[in-house]
Amino acid sequence: MERAAQDRRPIFHVGVHKTATNWFQKCFYPRVPGYRYVDRRLVRSTLLAHSPLAFEPERVREELGLDADCPAIICEEDLSGVLHNAGLASNYIAKEMANELAALAPQAQIVIFVRNQQAMAASCYHQYLREGGTGSVHRYLFPEDYIHLGNVRPLKNPRFDFTQFEFDRLVAHYDSLFGEENVHVFAYEQFAQDPEAFLAMFAEDLGLTRPESVKQRKYNRSFRRALVPVARMLNLLTRRSVADKRTLVHIPFWYPVRTVLLEGLNFVPLLGKRPSPRDLLGGSIYDWIGQRFWESNRALEGRMGVDLSEWGYTTEEPAVPVPRPKRSSLFAFAKH
């Protein structure tokens, strides 16, 4: 009880994407006794909808109610970058948001979830399709093979960028601002493997009183195998909502209709099982991603004090280098 009283400070859960943040926002944080969960719309309008050059800490503190007697919980994954625009958002916005949060409440507790990068890439692609994407896995993950990004101005186009998966860098920046003892880093796989045991540990670590009952509902399930090409086809009929896509013709109001249709079909077993990350990405991409992040994961493993390899994270240098998956030289030159 003494620790709980001492740790009744603001809690900023900053993501990252695809690590059950929707579940925490809808099922967990609003039910935590003694804390006030701040609505996501207010968080976005005060922290993400303004120019960083116009940031006024005192005004934002007042709008978010950070000086109220009841401590606030903010959970917003866009604070660690906007999905599908990582080249700009996850590298620049993530750093700026961390700096602004430190200016708002330097005493706050920070929550960061990480996830196996291969599973993360597959989950991001599923989300890309759910939001209207039309590209293949390779086109989504390696946009530089398809878009004339330029050598010195790659941020001109919204696109995926693997640097958003270098979680050790994000954690290190928050450590430098808030102190390592105030930055709580968890693996998504810990939660997925045993939610009950994890939530008990999670509440203890943050000094929270765990809600008496929470629903173990899954949000944003991956598409079934046969539904993936169907989603890409249906998405050709709407401009919404991702920027990196193709549109044959925009049919007004088709986007919400398409959403209902796809989510309904996703419950039909005849459309096959949900593909594993390796099956969805393909062996060459899957293996290359593992190689790409072994050094980042080793640093992260040391920071967290857990064996990340237990959940499939690559933490050792591969014995045989894995070449980056590429298109043929002819198609790569065409950038189409």
C-alpha cells in the first residue's frame, strides 16, 4: 500500500503499435481504481494536432488535467509514431512526443511494449490491409523498391520504414528523459502468453490496484489466408485511408461497407487459418528481418533483464548472412 501511494503519478503508455494498446485502452485502464483514464481524442487533440513549435506545456497540462488530485493515465500508441508513415513519424514524432511528455510531467511513469519484429511486420501488414492498403507484402515493407524516394529526401512520401522496430533506441531516449527506474518496458509476448499472470506483475510494477474483472477480448485479428487477396482487391475501390496504395475508382461510402464485409468474412473458417508471420512474409523476408534486428534486440534484452530469445527475438548474429530481399533489377529500376 505504501508503494501504491508513492507511485500515484501520471502514467504515459506510449505504445508501440500492435502490442495490445487497444485492449488496454478499452478494457484495462478505464477500470483501474484511483486513476483517471484520459480519452484518446483529447490526447490526440492536445499532443498530436499542434505544431511542435507552438507547444505550451502549461496549457496542455491544464487541458489534460495533469494537476488534478486523481492521477491521469494516458495510453496512445501514436505517441511513439504513426503507423505506415514510420520514415517520418516514428523517427521524428516519437522523439518530439517524448520530449513534450518530459516537459509536461518529468515525474511520470512510462510504459513501453515491444514485440518480436517478424511478428510485428506481419501484424503491421495486416493493419495496412485493414486500413485500405493494396500493396503486396514486399511492396509494403520495402517501398524504396517501388517509389522514387530519392537519396537525400526519402521523407517526401509516407511509407513503412524498419527503423521504427529498433526499440532499444526509443527506450534509451525515454530512459534519458525520465530515468531508467521510471521507464517500464514489457514484451507483448509476456502478455499474450499468460494474460492473468502478466497483469498481476504489470499492476505490481506500476503500483496499481488491478481491476477486479477485465475482458480478455482480442482486437484487430489477423485476416485469414484466403481473405488477404480479397482485401487487397476490395481496397482498390476506395481512396481511404492509407497514403501508399492504388485506387482504380473511388466509390463513396465503400470504405465502411468494405470494413464490415471483411470483418464478417474473417470469422468464416472456410477461408483458411490465419497465416503465421513466416507464411505471410515468406521465408526470405522473415529471415532477413531476424538478422536485421539482432543487435538492437541484444541491447534491449540487457535493458529489460529478460531472455527475449524465448519469444523468438533474434539476439545472436546469424552464422550465415541473409541477403536483403529485392525485386529484379529491371523492375527495381522502373520503380513501379
